[in-house]
Amino acid sequence: MPSSTILLLETNPDAATAVERPLVGIGYQVTTTADPNDAVRRAGEFALVIVDVGSGPRSGEDVCREIRGTAAFSAVPVLCMCQTDDVEERVRYLEAGADDVVAKPFDPRELEARVEALLVRFQRSRDLAPLALAEDGVPARRSIIACFSPKGGVGTTMIAVNVASWLAARAPGRVLIADLDLQFGQVATHLNLKPQLTVADLARDEQSLREPDLLRTYTVKHEGGLAVLAAPGTPEPGRLIGPDQVNLLLSTARTAFDTLVVDAGSELDDRSLAVVARAEAVVIPIVPEIGALKALHSLLEYLTEVGSAESTATFVLNHLFAREMLSMKQIEAAIGTQVTAEIPYDPGLYLKAINEGVPIVQGAVNSAPARALGKLASLVSGIREGAAPASDDRRGLLGGLRRRG
Ligand SMILES: Nc1ncnc2c1ncn2[C@@H]1O[C@H](COP(=O)(O)OP(=O)(O)O)[C@@H](O)[C@H]1O
Ligand SMILES: [Mg+2]
């Protein structure tokens, strides 16, 4: 994150260096002022504000409250330095709206870590602005992510599999992909698995629909650490699954796993609607083709009518074709909403991934499609992109920012 700009309000010139030095040392640009009014006025020009007020006409809490009370500065994190390690003082700062506090005397590494953590957190909340934010403005981690498209053949399954696989690499064994494309589900094919049991078998077993440990026995593990609940191999058994069973499945799976990625297919019925209504993030792939865009437009009108998915949807432009006729402007105009992410075209990688059963984010990590898919996974899950796969844990204090493990 270095090269971010930081405004330091420091009323005690002797103390300034102690705060500035470690931050400048790792590449931040720090601007220091001793004037609280100046700090309040200029807060919006910086990536982060540090308030260190030892004495003077205005207290640190007042300055913090004033910055936090200015709507235009809501995207700027405020870190307050407590003059003592007194709990009361910390609480006063937090009540004044401080996003974090560091007590004096402080260890420079703690300051660095807290600054970095705040910048990451606020950057993420900016990236996620189109998605629903929790009340405090910080994106909540989303545990049910659905992929749905009103038209087949647009990359819905490819995206679901890659998003799930990216997440599983960061939390092996704790991510489930559930194939609820109950007619023609292809998740198992994309992962080259041939499970004995499918979601249709699970749906007939009421007890396992309710108990996380039993539900797990219906899943198979992909080599990347992803748990998979497959769709039935033929359309018939899927028909018997109702929306109540889907809801129950989602609730129990949510207890059994940290994150649940659902391939909801491309048929709008009471089952897929149940998924879309429950999901905290809905990924809707679109392709630059007028038929698909029209289908999407009707879907959006419908979803708006039933009051579903508006705030949770992320539109992903999947460049499915080698040659394209439509510009982004035309596409956004056709669907009447903004596109938040893009997945590049590739003549061979996607097919190779399916043929080999190894998702691109796992088998072609450094390719442009893998990077775009990783970025998308991070965006919709709320898990930051820099978070290393689970085996790599070198980042000390920041480790706590990630999911457990
Ligand atoms: N960006 C892309 N470039 C090239 N081929 C793609 C791209 N995205 C998807 N595909 C291919 O399109 C086909 C359909 O993808 P799939 O995920 O099965 O779609 P859906 O689930 O929407 O029916 C697959 O063969 C996949 O390899
Ligand atoms: Mg599919």
C-alpha cells in the first residue's frame, strides 16, 4: 500500500518524528500539520488521517468527531493516537468515530500494521461500493455467493468454479461449491469429478439437509481443497427439489462451511430465486451479444419487480467472443446498469481448464483470465486479493485480517 498519502495532525512537534519516521520508512508520503482546523479542512485529500493531539485548544476527540461527521470524508480512515494506554481514552476516541487507535508508547511495527490494515479495509470498501455495505460502511464478508445468468453458455459455471476455487485455495476444506443448476449442472464436469451422490440424493435425506456433518458426507473434495456438491446427472431427479429444500440446504451448508458458492444456472424458477434472494452477492455474467443482453434486461426488470438482488448484484462482462461488435457503453445502455468486472477472452485456456478439470485460477495462476477471476472472487467475497493462499503466512500482524487459518 505504500505511496499512499497520510495526513498527520501532530500538536507536539517533538513527537512528530516518532510517528512519521516508521511510515515514511516503508514508503508512505506523510504530510504533517499542527493546526487542527487545517487537518479538518484537508482530510479529504489524503488516503488516511492520523490524529495525535496532546494539548491545545481542541481535543483529539473533537477533531476526530468533526472529520467523521463530514460525509465527504467518509471514505478516509482516521487513526487516533492515545496519549496513554488508558482504556477510557481509547473508548472516547472510538466513540468519537475513530476507525482505530494506537496507544502511546507505541511500537512502530504496530503503527505500520494498523495503518496498512486501515488502508486495505477502506480500499476494499471503496472497491465494493456497488455491493451492500454493513452499517458501519465496512463490507461484510459474504458467505453465500451465487452465480446466475438468464441465458446459458455465458460462463456462469466457469465463473462459479473459479471463484470457489480461488476462495478454497485460501481456506482449504472450508469452501463449498453447490451445483444448483438442477437441470444441466456442469460443476462436476468442470472439475473432472464423478460423484456418487448428488444434491438430489441429499434433498431426499431430510436429516442430512439439517445437519452440517451429515451434509458434508454428500460432498466430494476437489484436489484444490474445494468441497463439491454436484448436480444430478440427468434433469429428472432435480425436478423434485423444492425451494424449501434449497433454503434448508443453504442454511445448513452455511454452518458446515465458511463460504458457499452456488451455481444457480440459468433457469429462473422458485429454486433459483430462493438462491438469489438468500445470497449476499450475486454474480451475473453477461456476454457482448444482443440476445443475452435482452434476456438480462428482462431479468433485471423482473428482479426489481420482486424486490430481489438489486443491491447484491455484480455484473461481469465475460468476453466470450474473439471479435466483438458492442462497446461497453452500448452494453451498459442495453442492460441499464453498470458493469463492475470483466473477464478476458482466451481461445484455449478455458477449454483446457474444463478438459483437465483444473480451474484456471489453480492451473494457470498468472494468466490474465486467472488474475481477472481472482479479482472478481475478492470483490464478491470481501476477502482481499492480496490475501495469500493458506499455506503462505508471512505477514505477521496482518494475519488477523484474513479468515482464520
Ligand atoms: N472468456 C471466455 N473466453 C473464451 N471461452 C469462454 C470464456 N468464458 C467461458 N468460455 C467457454 O464458454 C463455454 C460455456 O461456459 P460455461 O461456464 O459452461 O457457461 P454456462 O454455465 O453459462 O452455461 C465453456 O466451454 C467455456 O470454456
Ligand atoms: Mg452452467
